[in-house]
Amino acid sequence: MAVNFRCAVQALVLLGCVIILSNVLCPVGAYLYNNRYAGDQVFRITPSNKEEVQVLKKLLGNIKVDLWQPNSASLIRHNATVDAHVRRNDTRGLRTRLQKEHIDFKVYISNLQKEIEKQTGHRSSRKRRSESQYDYEVYHSLEELGKRTRPYKKAVWIDCGVHAREWIGPAFCQWFVKEALHSYQYDSVMRRLMNQLNFYIMPVFNVDGYHFSWTTDRFWRKTRSKNAKYHCRGVDANRNWKVKWCEEGASSQPCDDTYCGPFPESEPEVKAVAKFLRKHKKRVKAYISIHAYAQMLLYPYSYKYATIPNFNCVESAAHNAVTALYSAYGVRYRYGPASTTLYVSSGSSMDWAYRNGIPYAFAFELRDTGYFGFLLPEALINPTCTETMRAVKTISSGLLKKCETGMHELDRERYPYL
């Protein structure tokens, strides 16, 4: 059953002094995708020079693999790892060609179906809870998320699930709500944050895509909008924003994973959130988008190599956040401008938020760095969310301190929204 964006708006959880998240109505059984991933593998390939990069691009293009990192063949560089989901019929051929070309590789996941079943199969006895108990340490389908709304004022915005296959995102948004609810009485930092700031939490931004990733294609990334001229469906919801739309790092080809869409804000999900943030941009002081995977904390700009006006404040906030995250389990995150820390991309929500006057705009790339990729085990939900919670609380706490943001330099007459 398709889920339209009206449901997503209803699912927007608004947090203030009173935090509301309704209980799950009923658990949904596992979707095992009709065994479609049996024998599929994930390769990690590392081309060592430009010649190997060209050979690799040709090889991957011929068998049409599902690129996990980077998400476009144009972004493949020498001495940088490439994570590729390869269909079972192509694994032997690719392995043979890589060996023949002496390109370094290893198979990270030998049977993708088995790894998927660990996330969506039958729960162990530890996981079997009554319907009144909501388990924050397993992944949940769209039908299992609660819906309720609440009045709002000044806020921090957090969205999760922009890309459908990144299940750890919705898991974190739910975790944040749980922690805010449960720790308010004894955690002085959380109590101060909740008393002085409101939080808008969007647990699943890309509702149709997320639903599709549970029922049909575990590695679906885009939305599920239809294209009248092409059989391919969907748009990359993080390339569809009205800021340097469809330039470097985005594709104009509807079948590509980074397809920017037919026009800016073509996707109802993007249009609705953009409208909300425009209306409340004076109240929203920070924008945080949760993605996976790479273990990075990114800030603007994504679309160009340039220093933002309030760099010192944002850089300090990022440093403090990854330091707080590290203090939990010793997990290291890289941080910096998205264009230099990850890659150049246009039309991103983070850049759009920043260019629309939200001074602190961040995108997290949560665990891991590729061993599990998009199939982060449920056993790692707790530590991943726990450490990320520390980072988000640190960013939010920083908003209560004075810092010369320099946002007055973002003169909208000089920066038209392209």
C-alpha cells in the first residue's frame, strides 16, 4: 500500500516542554523480498591509479551495479574505496575481471539476503514484546511509527529517512524522542534544552521510499514519484532543493540514484518541508539531517568549495559534537564542509537550509564506514544512537551560548536561490 506525504506531515513529531510520540499500534511481519538478494554480494574495491579508475568505471557500467559509496560512478577516484552491491549473476565475472586487471578488492558481504534477514526476519525471544511496548533497538516499518502533532515555536529541526535504505536514520529519530521523554527528569542538560528550545522531529522524510525499502527493494534510495516519460521512478530527495539545483553532483537522468527531479521541489516531500521551514525560518536555529553511512558530520557548503560566513561558530560546534560522540565508545567521526569532506553535491537540504537563514545546518553520516554499509545490525542501533544523541545534544546546547554567527553577511540580494 502506497503511503502519501499527507501521512508524513501527520507523522511530524513536535517536541517542546511536552513531548508526544504515540505508541505503536501493531508490529508488522518481516518482508523477505521473495529471496531476491540471495547470492548478491558487496564488494569493496580500491583503484590505485587513474587507469584503474577508468577500467573500474567501465566494468561497473557494463553490469549495472548498485553503488553504495560513492553513489555515482562519476565520483570514483583513485586510492578511494568503492562499495558496490553486485547481483549474484555478476559476482563471479566481476571478481575475475578485477583479478585480471590487478585491481585491489575484497568481498565485504558474501550473501546479502542473509544479512537482510537479520534485520527484517523473525525477532528473537528478547525482541518479542507486547503491543504496548515499543522496542527502540530494532528497525521499524512505516506502519509501526506513531503519528501525532503539537503546537510549536522556536526550534531545532531534525529529519531522518531522506534516503529510504538508510534505516538507522528513522531509528535515531525515534531514539531521540525516547531519550527526551525518559531523561527529562534526571538529565539536567536535556531538561535545559527542552525548557529553552523546541525540537521538530521528522522520523521518516521519504515515506513512500522507506515503505518500498521494506516491501520490495531493500536498497531503494529515492522517492517513488512517477515519471511520465521514463519507466524509472523516484527522485533523490537530497538533490531536489532549490539551491544550485541539478548542477555538480546531481544527475539529470531519471534512472540515476542522484536524479535531481524535473524541477526544484518537484517532490511533495521536499516541497512541504521547504514550505514549513520558510514559514518558520526565524524560529529554527539549527537544521540537522540524519543519513548513513560514512561516520562524518558535514556542514555547508556541499555545492561549492567556499568558506561559510559563520565558519568559526559552525566549525567549533562540529568539533564539540564529534568530541562528545567519541566520548561514548571511542568511535571517530570526520567533520568539515561537505564539499571537501565527502564530495560536491548540489540541491541538498543542508545547503538550502543554510542559504535560507538557518545558521547551523548539519548532515550526519552515521555508522559505519563500510563493513556493514546500509545493513547496520540491530545490535548497533543502541550504541550508534547513544553516541549520536550526545552529538546532537552538544549542537543544541551550543545554540544557547553566544556566538557571532555572521549570518548578516548572507545578503539574499547577493545570493539568489538558484
